Amino acid sequence: MRKHRLLGWALALCAFSPLAYADWPERPITMYVAWGAGGGTDATARIIASLLEKELGQPVNVVNRTGGNGVVGHAAIAKARPDGYTLGMLTVEIAMMKHLGLTSLSPADYTPLGLMNVDPAAVSVSASSSYKTMGDLMEAIKANPGKLKASGTGQGGIWHIAIAGMLKTAGLDPAAVPFVPSNGAAPAMLELASGGIDIVPTSLPEARPMIDAGKAKPLAVMADKREVLYPDVPTLKESIGVDWKIGVWRGIAGPKGLPDDVTKRMVQALDKINHSKEYQDFMKQRGFGIGWAGGAEYGTFMQRSMDDFGQVISAIGMARPAPQ
């Protein structure tokens, strides 16, 4: 009789044990995006979220947390409870923000899950602009420093660094083109089309809607080779002899301390998604580059990116101490 009672108590305890709970995930997952709706980051996050829903069997809700040049959204991911129910899309800015003195956050504050996308920067102007080539644009900048304005992200963001680094590499003052902050490439391209700014140094996929609508034209791409999306657009080196290359990357991560089982399942799911026909077709149709590095490999990639950007940001005089 006593044995039966002990067995009953053991079964009762198991009923309330975490081991008796269903495997993760049991409920919807939130995915934070640090940039506004309509841009490349938002589009990439949403296709990944929709495919994750199929893999995990739970809704994955994308929430845009904009502001502070990406600090707000990245901080929301880092500060979330590490239970697997709040994840997010990290962008290249996490390798830059600490160097710029915007935050103390760095790649070390996250659990890396999967690199999903890599795209180089390009230089676009309004379709009605008198600048037909990158050479024309550079001559105008030299002749009238401070007159032409650029936008595409927040102050000190990836596209700001892109144009500042390009100008410095070309022997010009990085401040020769004042940078107007925005909440991403999509609103900047709208401003370009309306004549509010003159240059948007964003990726070709993000500029594509306005380019294909005949409202913007790309002049050069900041890469080793031309992009498949627009093969007639030359590289900076081809067009003006400036060997400056920079781009954006995006990947999925969770807050630091994510459980090993959640991490393992997410890495497997993202690997499958990255190599799926649906994801590959979506990215190719929009001209987005596809990259993959899973788990610790993605963490190494981010740290290397942070080290590289530290050198660039210092070289163009934008380095600031990180807040404590």
C-alpha cells in the first residue's frame, strides 16, 4: 500500500514538473525588428517569420521597434526574457553602435541563431537628377560641399557610414554631404523621389521599388563586383576609381542565455528556411543577397564585423566612448 502511495505522489509531482510541459514553443513568439515597415529589414524579417510559423507550429509576430538608430529595437531583444518567446532580427548596426557611442550593446549581448542576408551599399539619386554618372555626382560634391544632402538611416547608421567612408576614401571631407536621419531606407527613398534629399546610399534591393517605378536611379554599388539585380550599375572602383566596399547584413538572434534546446531548434529551423526554395525565391525576386552562418559561426561573424567597423569608424572620425 505504501508503495502505491509513493508512486501516486511521484506521479503528482511530475504533473507539476517543468519536464511535463510541452516542448518549446507552447505559445506565439514575438520577433522584434529595429527598423520601420516597408524596408529591406522588415521584408526579410516577415518572410522568415512566416516560414518559422510553419517550422515551429506557432504564430511568429513581427513587431517594429524603431528609434535611436536601431538602439531601441536591439535593446528590446537584448533585454527580453531568455525563454525563446522573444527573438529579433539583428542588423549590421549592432556591430557599429558601441563604436559610435550610442549604446553599450554589442554582439556579445545576444544568443546568435542565424545569419540570413548580406547586401552591399549603392548610391542612388532621383530619376530627375542631372547627375547621370557617379563621376557627375562626385564633381558636384567637390564643387559645392555641404549643398547636397543624403539619408537612408539614423545618424551614424550603416548608410551614413557608407557615404562618409566613400567620401573619405575619395579624399573628400566626410561632412561634405550632410546626412539627414531617417527611420530606414523606405522613407528616405520617398524623400528622394519628392526632392527633399539628393542622395540615398542604401542597398539596391531597398532602392528597387523607386528605381523600378522610374523615380530613382542607381549610379554605383560599393562592392567588388556588380549586382545581379542591376548588372548595368558599375562598382565605385569602375566608375570613379574608389576602392570602398561596405554593406548590410541581417540575422536572427535571441537575448543572451537562451536555453540550449531552444537555440539548437532555432538554428536547425533557420538553416532549413535559408536553404528552402520559398526563401531563396523570395530573396532573389527582390534582389536580396542570401548568406548563412548558424549559431556560434554567426556569433564569430558578428564579432569580426564589429572589429572591422571599429577601424572604419575611427578612421572617419566618428568614434565615441560607449555609455556606461
